[in-house]
Amino acid sequence: MSNSYRPGQAVHWHWRDGTARGRIAQRFERRVQRTIKDATVVRNGSPRDPAYLIEQDGDDLVLKLGSELSAA
């Protein structure tokens, strides 16, 4: 279920021709905007499909919707 991820939980998602991985840092049930690597990223989180800020190795951040993620 896309709204069941919690901070610290490992997740993965499809990225280009492979899979990317990370850990949930924050959950948002509303519109959220972050500047990541000089690019503005927006996700329209909701109670049914929250947005998640994800930490990857090397301190990289990613903003994804729960519907884009799978538990690792």
C-alpha cells in the first residue's frame, strides 16, 4: 500500500533502466516542494498517495509519491 511507508524504511523505485534505493526521511500528505541539486521538485501528496522525501547513499535526496515506491 502506497501510504504505509515510515521514516527509516528502505524503499526502491524504477529509475532509467534499473532500480534506485533509499530510506524514507519524511512523509507529506500535502503538496510539497524541495530544491534538490538546484532543481525545484514538486509532488502533490495526499492522504491516499503521500509524498516522501527519501535519502539515498551519499546524502542525495529524492522526492517521490508513494505510488512510485516499493518496499525494499
